[in-house]
Amino acid sequence: MSSDWSWTIREAVERLKSRYEYIGRKTGAPFLALIYPPEVEAAFLKECKTQFGALGPEYDVRYVDVLESTMAVVDELGGGNIVGAIAEPMPGSSPETELGTMWVNSLVHTVKERAKQNGDEKGVVVLERLAALYPATGPRALMQSMWDSEQSSLDCPVVVLIPGTLVESRVYSYLNKRVEFMYRGDIL
């Protein structure tokens, strides 16, 4: 296990325990982004579930599988239709951008539902398998859309697991293919 990404998970757990209500508040959005190497995704996700599961009974960790959500949109539209639209786009259209927007809208709705507080437990929403957004969109667009449309509904921290590399203190390379700036929330 790499000490860099295992430290990231331990630090996230510690922040959830000690600074739950303050996550992302300096920038106005309750996001906590964890950047990890794409090649260790399976091990990283497994360790996250183990560590987040050990938070204790006062926490209610709710996972959102981004791949599952994007595949539901693809199934609804039909894979053949999407491939055809990308191969031969109509004049003035951008099928990849439109698909990315549909994915983001679906995810915003799902996160809103999962973020609703039930009972006395501290809710935590975890977004996993974000590689499914590429190349149509990325984590930055998803976080921005969540904040723009649902800021009053995000009553709990949203942990965003981003495959890539941390470039600077607030800049990451998503899948090591697209550099994105995270101006809302906290980043590890």
C-alpha cells in the first residue's frame, strides 16, 4: 500500500471526525476531494470503504457510484444512438458536452437525494469511480453543478474520490489527462 494515498484516506477520516461541520467552509462548499493514482483505484476504493466504515455509528456514509449513474443515462439514451451522434454530430451540436451535462444532472439529483439528513447520524456522501465521466466532463464540472444547483440541499460533506495527480495545492490532473482547478471545497 502506498503511503501517499493511504495517508490521504487517513487524513480524510480524521477531518470527518474532527472537522465535520467545517469541511470546505472556507471556500463555501462542503466538498472534500481525495486525489489518488488511477492505477490503484481498486485498492484505494477498498481501503476507503474500510476506513469510512470504521468512522462509527454516529456517521452514515452513503456511496454514489458514478459509473452506475452514467451507465443508466447511456442505457436510457441507447449506446448506438450516442455513438452515432458522436460519429456524425448535427451542425452546431456537441454530443460529448451534451452527454456530460446529462451525466452531471443525473448525479446532482442522486447526490441531493443521498445528502438528505435522516435521524441523528452525521451524513457523508462519497462519490466513487469518477473516471466514468471522462472525456465528456470531469469532477470540477460536477462539483460546480452540485454547488450551483443544490447548495442549500448539501447538508453534509461530499467526499469526491478523484483519480489523478495533485499538481499544486488546489490543482489536480484528472486521470492525468486534464488539469482542473478546485476553487470550492478542500483537497487532499
